[in-house]
Amino acid sequence: MAAISHLYVHIPFCHHICPYCGFYKHQPGRLANRAFVDALLDELRLAARDTDLALETIFFGGGTPTLLSPSHLERLLTGLAGLTDLSGVREWTLEANPATFDLAKASLLRDLGVTRISLGVQSWQTDTLATLGRDHSPEQAEAAYHVLREAGFASVGIDLIFSVPGQTAAGWAADLDKAIALGADHVSAYNLTYEEDTEFLTRHERGELNSDEDRDASLFYLAIDTLEGAGYRHYEISNYARPGHESLHNQAYWSGADYLGIGPGAVSTVEGRRWKSLPDTAAWIARIQAGQPAHTELEHLTDEDRRLERLALQFRTAEGIPAAIVAGGDLRSDPVSSLIEQGLIEIAPPGDRLRLTRRGKALADSVTAALA
Amino acid sequence: MSTALTRNFSIIAHIDHGKTTLSDRLLEATQTITDRQRQDQLLDSMDLERERGITIKSHPVTMSYKARDGKTYQLNLLDTPGHVDFSYEVSRSLAACEGALLLIDAAQGVEAQTMANVHLAHQQNLTVIPVINKIDLPAADIPAVKKQLEDIIAIPGEEAIPASAKMGIGISDILEAIVERIPPPAEPIDDRLRALVFDSVFDTYRGVVSYVRVISGEIRRGTAIEMFSTGKRYEVKETGVFTPKQTPRDRLVTGDVGYLIANMKSSSEVKIGDTITDAQRPCSEALPGFKEIQPMVFAGIYPVSSDDFEQLKVAMGKLQINDAAFTFQAESSAALGFGFRCGFLGLLHMEIVQERLRREFDMDVISTYPGVIYHVKKTDGEQIEVDNPSYLPEPQVIEEIQEPIVRVFIMVPNENIGDMMQLVADKRGELENTETLDTTRVLLTAILPLNEILVDFNDKLKSVTRGYGSMDYEHAGYRPAKLVKMEMMISGEPVDAFSTIVHRDKAESRGRELAAKLKEVIPQQMFVVAIQAAIGGKIIARESISAMRKNVTAKCYGGDITRKRKLLEKQKEGKKRMKAIGKVNIPQEAFIQVLKTSN
């Protein structure tokens, strides 16, 4: 039986739909959240029949996991503990949005085993938050951060977005400084992208919103310089951490480990098979309630698929990739040698790995394509 | 049969002046063909000819006409190609005749092509019978056309026959004039066989069919013939005449126009203008005027998909079997891969070849910028011909470069003379003569480099004159010019597909134009890409494509992996269609796009 060390749980509910977000999510509506929670546990129960759950990391993402009521959260987290032994869990992350929890809810999560919070701040500037359609204020975000600290989480991270229309370099610098000043253990700094099926993409195509590669690049470098200068390690394209606070769960994805995902829209990859749980909450619940797996988009991954995925993901990390997976490991042949010559990649210790340089990071997709 | 009752003639006319309609009327009036047969037989020509209203191949026909003098004459009509690209073929068809009907539209008057055709007819000493056609049109102005005839062509106006081929007016007068005015074939100097080849077609089942005019002697099945230019011998399998379809006859004699089939497998074995004689009793000299057909315009033709190279080679080979004027030779280009350097008689011929490759062989092809053949005199005295810019010697060993020039006849409305003269000057032309045609039009005669009229001269003429201008040209030899090879370089690497031989004074603007176009289509790279136009290492125009600054996906987590991999697979696949110019990877489509827009 396949051993699973990493579990992702998708909570697709949002009070308010942000116009840039491409994840599967919807407003809670009149769906019975209790039925949803039970379906999550049932889906895990179904999966546990064919897998050996020995969890080391858990990640609750969304949507907005903190939208669940304390009682539903309790039912879900204790249910989870009842299904499998969680004593080996080294990191349990939950994504939280400001203004969706209080100290009681935070403490409850902390008591039920969550170790790490990723707080969706996005920006500390009122106008940028407005452009992004966020329904919290900078003050609420700051209050939420302090609540998380008060609740005693071992690790609190802050998510920020740059290259938002109207955002200035000064605004972005202030966002970074604020996260540093608050003492965040981890910062995710995401370049805004125009995702399929979002209002932002439509407006981008109409020319109302513009992207600017030069601005993207300078804000990207600003984040690297500011955060590295404050002692954070730039351990993946969009992620920075104080030593020991890197996300173990995300690192598992990037290294090509197997993972199980539950909840509508969640993806699983287990022993060369990949599938998605139905990205339709009602249909997903119905299927689970009928005792059937709610899978879709099943694929079988070949060795070449795995190789390309490693190149696409692991190459984005500070450790880079084993040289052996590109160009047969011959570092003197093209395209490796010319990318080295152009200062886009470098040989990493102990000499058999390749990683992106500072400039290479900004061009990671092109560099990867050149090596594929 | 005496040659006294034979008349050989052709019809020369500007496009749309009614040549086809008149031919039909003559065939009907002589009962050579009925209405019912017309569609199937007379118009047995390529789709391309019909669509463009041009004639590429000869369509000879023999008619039997009982004249007013009571005698029955054999009239051979040699329909000729109507485009300057085929002017050598036209000249050979005309050489097979003693006279020509000069057809002029009563409403349009003399046009540029009329002039070029009259020149050719005069060069062959043909008797020209002017026919003013379309006199039924409300806009017809017979006196004006007669005056143009006198003023411009120096033919007495009273010789013109008013006619309307469409309405059947003047047809019998034309037939009578053919009999009365055109002389019969000349008495031969001896009875040895001399037959002029004026065209040939390839028939899948019978091989090459040669179209001939017998000047002297006779030819029949079984005759052992010799081709004068090659010395090759064949046995005649069949002789016949055009009624208009090929109809076998026992023999062809002095004055006859007909065809012969020997054992020839490819059009290249029979050369247009060659003399056929009897191998047993050969004539001592060839008929005058024979030339090896030389391609005038050259371009690279490449398969859009490099996998199609072999197929394209086969297609070109098949095409050449019935088009001996088309030449091709394998070459390779860093930008376009493997393809062929092709030679054509002119731009129309090039278009026809490309179109036939597409239609008849289903090939997707792209051609490079067309060029001409240059005569290069090197400092060591060696003379070479260059049809591909890549083979132009280094400037320091060139003493002189000569380029082909043409004499262009341009008819323009009076009000456009100024613009037209400017256009001629822009194209490095010199005005030879200006003649007033009538109250509204002038005829300009100018010498221009062939290279300058290859691409857009006719389009520009049409736009300057809002469609009222017309042009034609004849070859006028070679003359020295300040020509240089201009290379386009991407990151310092020359891109062969864009190398051109240009006039020094035009190099800069052409270089700037090409550099700007390349800048548009070459995708941003991870480094700065310089695009330069250079002459002998000296940069004359430049553009640069700034380096890509940021291209990285923001989020890569569990749900993004498949999408990310698929994107990478797509990019990997796309790389196969990239051409590497040094370190710059450029999609082949980018080059194709530039070639399309600059041709």
C-alpha cells in the first residue's frame, strides 16, 4: 500500500469572491457545512482503504478555511485525528483570512494541532486592497496577526501580492517592511497573475488592467533584496522564510513527493497516478455520500512526465535540481553551458546540482523551457 | 499542296481587348468548331490560365476557309502566351507566322502591352493587320484609335478593320484581310527539312508533343529527325495538325503548322526555337533566333514543414517535365532549412510555379525575396554570373557588377505624369521618351533595372493612376550599377534568407525596413538581441530587442503541477520548430512572416 505523508484539505468557501483568484471557491450559500465536513472525512476514509496514511504534513487551504464555524472546525479536526494517527505530523498549516476569526477560533485551531498559519494579508495599503477586492482593512489584518501570535502558533506567515494595478514601488516596499516589522516567520510574495476565469483576466484582455514586465522584475528584485536583507531565506521563487520556518508541505510538492488531496478541486498524486476531486461541491458531496470516489481528470504519469515536473518545480527552489536530470548531466554541453555563460544558472554545491541565479529566478520559466 | 493557299498568323492584343472572343468567332466562321464543342475543346487549358485571363501555352489551330476568290485556304492561327515572362516563346510563335492581327479595344485604345507586342511583331517582319474591336460599345471612338495607330505605331489608320467579335461584326472582313494581306509562306531555298519548334507540351501517355512550323521539306511518321541544338536523334512516331484537338496526319509539309511526337520523355529534350531537321539529309544551318531559355528571376523555395523536402523535390521534378524553363537546385538555409534555389522566366512564371506546387501537388511552400542574375567582373578578370546573394564575391575582389535592365512602356493619364515620373526615378529608372497618345493619356518609355520592377512596381503604378495605368516591358540587356550585398544579422550571425543584392543608395532604407520587420517577429530572448543590416561588415541599420526581464509563474503547488508540465511539453515541442541563429532561437514562422510581408 502506498504510504502517504502529505495531506491537503481544500475548503472552497469564501464570503467574498476576489476578482483575481483562480482557485476553486464559492460562497457558502445554503450548503450544509456539516455535510461538507462529513464528506471530507468520508473522502479521507475512502482514500485510507488503499493507502497507508503516515502523515508528516497537513495543509488546509482554500477558499477560506477559517470561514468554518468553531464547531465544524472542531468536528473536522477531531474527526481527522480519529481517522489516522497524527503523532508523526511535523507541520500543520492552515490558511487564514483577516476578519474571519477571533482569538477563540485561533486558540481552538492551535489546541486541535494546527502549528502554522498562512495569513492572507495581500497588502497593507488600503487602495491596493480595494483594487484586489479584499474585504478587510490593513488594521483588521494587523489585528488578526496579533491574535495569531497571542494564540501561540509556532509559525505565522504572511501572504503578499505585488504588481497590483496602481501599486507603487514605495507601496510594495512598505508592504514588505511591515511584514518584517511584525516579525512574520514566513513571507509569500506573489506576482499578480491574470488567471483563467477571473474578472481580472477579462479586464486585462479589455485593456483596463495592464501588466508590465519591467515593473514585475523590479518589484521581484525589491522583494528579494528587502527580505534577504532582513534575514529571510529566498527558498523558492515566491517564498521566503526565517531559518526553520520553510513550508515542509510545499517543499514536498516541489521535490516530487506523493500527496493526497481531499475536498472539491483538490489534486492528489499517488504512485504515478494523479487525479482531482470533483471541483463542484454539491456533486462532490453527493458522490462521497453514495460511497464512491469523487475523482476526475485521472492521469498516469510517465517517467518523462515526472522528470519534466521535477524540472518545472524543484528548479524553482534554492536547492535546485540534480544536474543528471537535464542534458544527461553534461554541464559542458548546450543548453546548460550557454545558460551558465549567460549568468542564468549556476552549479550548486556539492557540484552535481544546478540552480537559478538571481537573474535566472526572474526568468525561471524561460530557463526551464530551454532545458526541457 | 502549294504554300500559296496557306496563311500563318497570330493575334496580339492587350489583356481583355477580346483576343479569345475573336479566336472563337474565327473558328465558328470557318466551321472549324461548333458552339457545342467550344467549352470542351477550345478552352482545354489550365485553370490558372482561365482564372487570370492569360495564356501560358500556345493553342494553335488549323482552319479551312473558302475565300471570296473561290479558293480554299488553310489558315493556321497560333495563339501565343500573353505575358512578357514568356516573350521568348512569343517571339518563336511569331517567327512561325507571316502575319499578325493587332487587336485594339475601340474604347480603351492602344495600351502598354499593345506596344510591346507590336515591337515583337515588327522584329519578326510580320504583316500587321490592325483590328479595332468592340466598336459596338457606347464609348467606342474609332477615329481616336486610328489616330493613335498612326501616331504611335505608324500604321495607316485606313488599314484598320472595325469589328465587334462579340456581335460578329467584321469577321468576314478579317478573314479576307488574312488571305489578301498576309503573304503565304516563303518558297523554301531547298527541300531539306527545317521545322521550327515554337512550343511543346508534356502528355503523360505520349511523352513530349512538339509544336512545329515546317519552313521547308517534309516530315512524316518514321522520319529520323535530329534536333539541331543538341544533335540528338529521334524517330517520329506521329505527325498531325490541330483541329483544334490533335489530329494525326500522314505528313507535314512546307508552310504547315502541326505537331510531332517522337520518343522524348521530358520537355527539356525539346528546346523552344530549336530547328528539327532530317537526320539522313540535314540542312546546313539552323533557323535564326534560337536561344537557350535563361531564367531571369531567382528565388529560394522552401517547404513550410521541413519534413516535406523530399516530397517537394519530387513535385518540382514533375513540374519541370512540362515546364523546361523552370530550374531548381537543392540548397539549404540556416533560417529555412532545406529547400531549392529556383529560376523563373519572370515574376508571373514564379507565381505560376508556386501556385501549381500548391494546387497540383498540395505543397505548402514559402519563397525568399526574388532576385535577378548579375554579371560580375572580378578584379582578376574572371566573369561570373550570380543568382544567389550568398555567392556574391567579397567587395574587394569585385571590379564591376552589371544588372539586367528592361525597357518599360507605361501608359498613364495626363494628370499622373508627375507621380509616375517620380516612381520611375524612385526605382532608379531613366525616362527615354514621352509621347502624347491622345488628349488624356501619355506613353512613357523608360529604362529600369529588372530588379526594381520585380516586386511592387505594377501595384504602385496601379495605385498612382487609380487603376488607369498599364505597363509592359522588354529586356534591354545589362548595365553596370553600384550594387552591394546587404546582409541581415541577428546577434552578429548572418541570416542567409534575408541577404539581398541591392543598390547602394537603397541599402539603408531596405535595411531599416527589414530590421524593423524582424524586430516585430522575433520573440524576446533572455538576452539582448541585436538586429543589424550590414554591407561588407559595415553596419547600416540596426534595431535591438531588449532582453526579457521577468517570466516566471508565481504559484506552483499541488494543483498547478499538471498545467505546468503541459506548458513545458508544449514549449519543448515548439523548440523543434525553432531555427537557431547563433544562440537565438527563432520560430520558422517568424521568418516566413517577414518573407510574406516583404514580398
